[in-house]
Amino acid sequence: MAERDGAVTPAALAERVDVPEDALAPRLERLRETGWLARSDGAYATSAQGADAYRRLVAARRERLEELLGDWTPEAHHELAALISRLARDLVAEDSAARPAA
């Protein structure tokens, strides 16, 4: 549930990630209790704390991708810089979806 997604119900998220809702609901509540998510009207959204963590994770992924590209500089390649940012966000989302439930 990245910051760009907005609020989502447990049922909709369970369908999206192909996990039973009864297995997902306690984990969502745990994330809410620890401050990573906020809940309103039965739907969950990334909290300010969760959004900040997401931004830091994307920035770290972006930094690592830039390191892998060596001497490449985003200032000289604006289009590629945008693609690297998108890839970093997508990798974070992919990692989250692929991670088995605890």
C-alpha cells in the first residue's frame, strides 16, 4: 500500500495481493497500531509515518540504482532519471507484494 494508492479496504487489498482477508486483517491492524497505517471508515491508508518510510525506501533504492550505473548523472539524463525513480518505486512495491506474510 504505497502512498500513491490512497485508502483501501482489507477486502480489496486481500484480492489485490491474493491473500485471504482473515489473514491480512490482523497484520493491517498491527501496522495501524505501530503507526504505519491509518484507518478511517473501514479502509486503511499509509500514515504520515508510513509515507515517510516509503519515501526513504524509494530514495535508498534510487541511490543504489544510481550507484550501479556508475558515472551516470541524473542531471545530464533527465528522462533516465525519471525512469530510475519509477523503477525504484516499482521495486519497493514489488518487494512488498512478494514478501510472505509474517
